[in-house]
Amino acid sequence: MFRCHLLVVMAGMPEIAVRAMKGADIPANCQMELEVVDSLAALPSMAERKCAAVILNTDADGDTEQFDAQFGPDTRLIICSDKLDELSPGKIARACRVWPLKGIDKYWPFFCQHLLEDLYKQKELWHTRNCLQTVVDTMPGFVWFKDMEGHHLKVNQAFCEMVGKDMAEVEGKKHYEIWGISPEQYAEGEYVCLETDAAIAANPKPTLFQEQVLHSKLGLRQLETYKAPIFDEDGKMIGNIGVAKDVTDEYANKERILLLSRTDDLTRLANRRYFYQFVDHHRSHSGGALTLCYMDLDQFKQLNDTFGHQYGDAALMAVAELLQNAFPKDFIARIGGDEFIVAIFAVPERKSLMYKLDQLYEAAREFFNQDISFRGLGMSIGVASTDQAAVTLDTLLQRSDDALYYSKEHCRGHYTFYEDIKEEIISRRGNGENNG
């Protein structure tokens, strides 16, 4: 522990008491400085010195009226007198001990030893609390200690900044007092950590939680909160300690990185890799029904060669928007170059799907005709469906691709259903492809 310095003043005390004080045992890390004076008036200025205790013979010097002004409210006062029944209630209330003066010569060592031990413990407790407060204040996150009723017994400065209040307005207060809400709103548990407190009480062990709070300056913030129970000497839970890290920006960065890894830079649609991940995951949890609309832009290379890649990019972004408008509830990906795919996790009625595709073509023609550079563009689409989980995604992709290229060869700028050309494709390949 840190080195402890105790300044003790003895005013008007008998020599035997002074000798007992000087002979008292103190811990190795403790240094006692003793000031012996006839009266408080004879004491040098205490302005720059922190006094731990004053032992005052009120029979010789009864002036305690200015005691707090001279020494401060934290200095302990020990009153010694043979006229104990004449002490005023105010003096007794201010004193931490009242000692008689006569007939106790053999007790002075006992009195002095126990006083110094108490003063040392008080100083040690102050150092411990100061160290604890320093630790929690220098931690980068929010720290708090709470009892079972939700009173915040100790918090750090970061916590005070979060709630927008001074420490004096926070310590000892409950959640609803700190957050400025009614007890009824507090009972609803929104943004005030109520549920996680209850979880720790029900299962008292260190636990990591995800919580949201309303920061006084930054608004809604995402926290990772590590809470641990605090027990008394009998093993009974008496509260918890919480340490929270603001991970709002970290989560946002993770989301951005994840989004970038899943999306096409130009169109912001899903990329090929995420298309496979998402469709496989969805089918494994929701059944095997799936329809793929595989689309390719006609005359796209000619557009790039004639007008430049910036026009090609503009066309791709426009097509992405057209697909999102036509299939707002379905999963759309750009799987490379000028190729797009729409995944519908169902086998829609053909008439309904044809209506959507016709609407898409209508919107595309209208857009392509708005600019001379796009007037040569068109779209060919191949459609394949299955309601069987045994038909793999790769198989269905191949079928939609076959239908797409049938469109490009026989009816460019239109759509083809794989079911309509299946026999021709199978015959062409000369094998008995499994029907799904």
C-alpha cells in the first residue's frame, strides 16, 4: 500500500498521554508526525497541512467553535476532560471520541494505539477508494457499481458524460433518476439495462451482454457490457459491477466491411459469392422451392466499344434499379459483367411471373429509348424453377443459363422458360438429365 502520513495534534494534554502517543506501534509504511502544543491558539498555521486528528484537553482549552474552520471537517476530534457532564451537545456531536483525563494512566497506551490504528485504517481506506476511482476514471469505457436495488454506488467520468450529469447527480441514484424517466418507463426496461441486471441476479456469474443506451450527446449507442456479480462475506449477491465499451462505430465498420464483401461495387446488388451463400442458406432453412431469372444485356459490348465504359457503367446501374423495381421482394445479384440474376424463393404461377417480366421489359424499353447511346440495348432472360430440394443451385443455374442462351439465339430481347425447351436441350446434349 502507499506510504501513509498521519499528522496528530495534542493540545493541552498531560505528558503521560504524549509519551503513550510517541510509543505507539504503527505499520512500516506509516509515518506519524506529532505536534504538541499548550492550546489550539498556539498551533502554527495549518493551511498547508492535512491534520488527521486533534486530541484536545477541553479543561485547558475549550475553544472548539472554530475547529472546522481551522482543521477542516475531515479532521477527527478527540475530546479529553474531567468534566464530561459539562460538555455541550455540539462538542460531543463533533467529537469521534471522548476520553477522561484522570485515573486512566495505564490506559493511555491502549487509547493512543487504537486511535492510530483507526486513523491508519481511515487513511488506507481513502487510498483504496482513491485508487479505485482513478482506475475506473482512466478506463476507456463506462464503469459502474450498483446494489441490488439499482442504486449507482460508484461510476466513472465516462459514465457521467454518457448520461450528461455530474457525479454528484449520479452516485446513489437509481436508473430512472439518472436517465430522467418515470418509474413506469423504467419498468418497461428500454435503454436502461434493466433486463441484463435481472439476468445477472437470476444467474450470478460474469456475463457479456449487448445493450443499447441513449447517450446524452451522441444519441443511441450500441454497447458491449460485461457484468459481474458482487458478493458479501456470506456469499450473498449484493450488487453488480458493469464495464461497457461503446462499439457503435466498430459495429458500423464491421457492417460496412461485411456489406462491401457481399455487394457489387458498381450496382450495390449482391455479388456472385454472396448470391451462392444466401440462396444455399435460405433453401437449407426454408425448403427447396426456387425460381431463377438469369438475365444478360444484349449489345452491351457494342455500347462499351462505341460510347465508353462510363456509359456501360451507367447502363448497368440503371438495369440494377429496374430489376429492384420489378422484383422488390426478391433477391437480386450481379454475377459478373452484364449478367444479373433474380432469385425467387417459390415457384410462382407462370402467368404472374410473365406479367412481372413483361413489366420489366416495358420499363427497360422506356429507359433505353431516353438516350441515343442506350437505344441498341436489350435484355435476354432465361427462367428455371424447381420445388425439389434435391435439385442443386448449380443445376438450376445451368438450366436458367440454357434458357437464357436459347433466348439470345432464337428470340433475342425476350425471355424463355426452361420447361418449354427442356426436351430440346436434353436431346441436344444426348443425355437423360434428371428432371426436377
